[in-house]
Amino acid sequence: MSESSDGARAWPNWTREPLVHFLAAGALVFALFAWRGEEVDPASRVIDIDRAVQADLSLRFERTLGRAPTDAELDQQIERYVRDEVLYREALRLGFDQGDAVVRRRLASKMDLAASARAEAATPSDETLRAWYEANAERYAGAVSYSFDQLYFESESAAQSSIASLTSSIDWSANGETISLPASTDGMPAREVDTRFGELFLAELAKLDPGDGWQGPLRSGFGWHVVRLRARTSAAAPDFAEVRGQVLNDWRSETIASRKDAAYDLLRSAYTVEIAE
């Protein structure tokens, strides 16, 4: 392998990100003007409507109406562009962008979009999507159901102390305190568990390992529970081909989010934050 290819391979992956290239180019331009002793004037009185600007205006018109603009319509688009540019530059000159939370949030959103643009346009291979699907198969599986026994207690300490006696207890249902919840369930869907016992209880129940022993205490909106999880079942995940479109959308959403986080972490590392006490 040549020396040049070894050198290229040595660069870390983040150096190939478009956002990094954008920031590096901006830094070079700034350095060039600083070296020449010139400053960029954000309130320049010259508005250059070159061929590229005209082509962009024409393309936007065509995407909106499905046809190319006439000469008169293009003139209207140019005049609208000039109007917006004049008002934008005057707003900058007057400092309207300073201290404006809406402008600040919009610019921050544009930076996020710049970081995620590549992922939005990416077309991953089936191998990439299939690997992602297999790593996240639980997202696409059918509804989970639970078979369990439970005893209710008002206090955590009472629930905790009951576990040891329940291990050797023959008639476990004689323990616990009265509540209008089923003591035993067989194949209760997770949605129903959520409705009857609450989201907090379901989240804790999902963490338990099925078996013969009593576990807990688990918190619910009513109080505390000790639980014997006899079974947890879920329908098998569908074939990859059946959910490929959903997998693609999920992969893209997660990739966009991770790229935004990575881009922010890169930018954030260049700042020192001082918080007054």
C-alpha cells in the first residue's frame, strides 16, 4: 500500500464529516481576511444577483409550481430576493439579531440541520439495515404479555419483609393487604398491565427474570408489590422484508440524532463555559 493511502487511512472518521469541512473552510476564509487586514462587511450595500442566484431562484420556482418561470416571473423572484436581502442586511446593521431568542433558536436549528443533512440523504445498504434490524429486533416484536402473581403492601418495608416468609409459604394468597387488583394474571398484555397497575409498575416488571421466586418490592401508583413472574412472552419479530421501510426510517432517525450529537460534541469541545455562582 502506498504511503499516501496509509496517511489518508490514519485520519479519524470525524474529519470526513461535512460539518467539519464547513467549519474548517470558514476558519480559512476568516484567517485570509485577517492576514490581508480586511474585514467582512455584513451590511454591504452591493447585492450581486449572479447566475448561480438566478438559477437557484428559478429552481425553487419550478419545484413549487412544476414548471420553469417566465422572464417576468423570474424578475419578480429576483425583486423579492432583493427585498428580503435589503431588509435582512438592515436588520443585521441595526443589531436586530442580537438578543433575539427566536433568531438564536433558528440559527441553532440550522447548525443541527447542517450536521444531519448527510444522514437524511444517505441510502444505506440492505446489509446495514439488516444488521441494525437484528440489533433492535425487540422494537418490531409483537405485544409482550405477562403471567404473574402479586401481593400488595402500603409500605415498602412491609413488602420487603414479606419476601422471606413467602419463600416457604404454602398459601401465599393469604399474605398481603387488600386491594382491587388481580392477585394472579395469565397472559395479560403489557398494555393492560400499564392500564391496571400503572406505567411505573410495568417498567419494573419488565426488568424481572421469570421464575418461581418472589421478587421486589415493585412500586406502583397504589403502593408496593412483591411479584412472582411466571412467564413473559412476546410475538416473534416479523421478517426483515415486511418491515424494511420502517427499519429504514428508524435507522435514519437514529443516525441523524447521533450525527447531531457528534457534531455538537465536536463544537462544544472548543468552548469554555463559565457559570457565575
